[in-house]
Amino acid sequence: MAATPAPAPETWHLLRSPNGLARAVVVLLGIVIATDLMAVVAGLNVRSGYAAVISTDRVYVTNDAQAHADLLYGFAGSLQTLAMLVTAVVFVIWFRRVRRNAEVFDASQQRMKPGWAVGAWFVPIGNLWLPRRIAAGIWAASVGTDTDGSRRTVSQTPLNLWWTAWVLSAVFSRFADRHYAQAMMPQEVVDAVVALIASDVLDIVAAVLAILFVRKLTAMQGERAALGAYPLREQSTTGPVPS
């Protein structure tokens, strides 16, 4: 049994509320979902047009309706990209804020320096697991307490589900984008659009799970901050942060 050290009173003032940023992230994720849905509808329209071409054994699409469908699909893709970029920027700012708070709550749970809360997202290949490692440390430090001051056990399911969905979405979207860029013949376009639609659905799932993760972690930090700069009482384990 080991006691968890209290945050030093002189550092408690460094805490900053993540609530405003969390609300902004949730709203932006909602916009991402809306643009994904728009892309799904536009993709189904494009697929229908090219499928009709295949059924008549034509090689090229020349009608105005199909050209309009392609244009709308491209527009939906542009909106998706814009929404994702803005959301990513605000999400990383929120992520940095909760990481800095975690340093105050319990620095011993943090395996990486605070700057990695931003930098980890830009490491090729490494960005598929490094942010998850940081998030696990934030989660562990932000766990609330019971009324007797002991640390509660809070399932990491929201974190694990979000991260799994995000990685799957990121990897599959790259495959789908490449497939679509290389498509030339009508059947190739149909197959590529189906892959893009599946990618959009994965992105919607990841965005919903991200909303749940952001809301849960933000609430946990609010509960932990409300406890004040007091030590948690004895806990049964002091092992490393789960990876």
C-alpha cells in the first residue's frame, strides 16, 4: 500500500479549465459528422450514376447529371477536409490543456514530457500509438476519488474505443483515398467510392467516440480539480500507467 503524493500547493494555480475547449471540440466533431454524412449521400449518388453506366456497357460518363454528382462529391470532400483540419487544431489544443493539468494532478503518471501532447501527433507511424500512451497517463492522473479520498477505478473503455476507431479510420481512409485517386474505369470508380463511403462511416463512428472520450475526460478533470490540493489516501497499486 502506498500513498499517492498530493499536488504541490504552489502548482495548483497552474490548472486551467478545459471546459470551453471541450465544448468547442464537441461542436466541431458534430460538424465533422455532418460533413461525413453529406459525403456519404454524395458518394451514394456518384456510385448510382456509375453503376448505371456499367449496366449499359458504356465506357465513359458524359451526362450532365453525373458531372454534377461528381462536382458535389468533390465539394463534400473539401468540406470534410476543412472541418477535419479545424477540429484537429482545436482538439490538440484541448489535449495539451488536459495534459498540463495532468502534470499538476499526478506527474508520476506521465511517461512523456508535456510537449509531446502536441508533437506526438506529427510523428510518422508513431502517431498511431504515442498519443494513446499520453492519453492513458492523462486518464490515470485525472481519475476522481471516493468520498474517503481513495482513488476510484475508472474504466478506460471510452479511451480504448475512441483510439481504436480513430486508428482504423485514419488507416482505412488513406487506402480509400489512394484507391479513388487511381480509379479510371467506371467499375474502378464504383469500387473506390464504396471504399470511401465505408471510410466516412468509420470516421463518423470515430467522431462519436471522440465526443464521448472528450466529455468523460473533461468531467473527470473537473471532479479531480474540485477535490483541491489534497493527497489521495492509500491505494493498492502503484504500477505503471496502462499502455
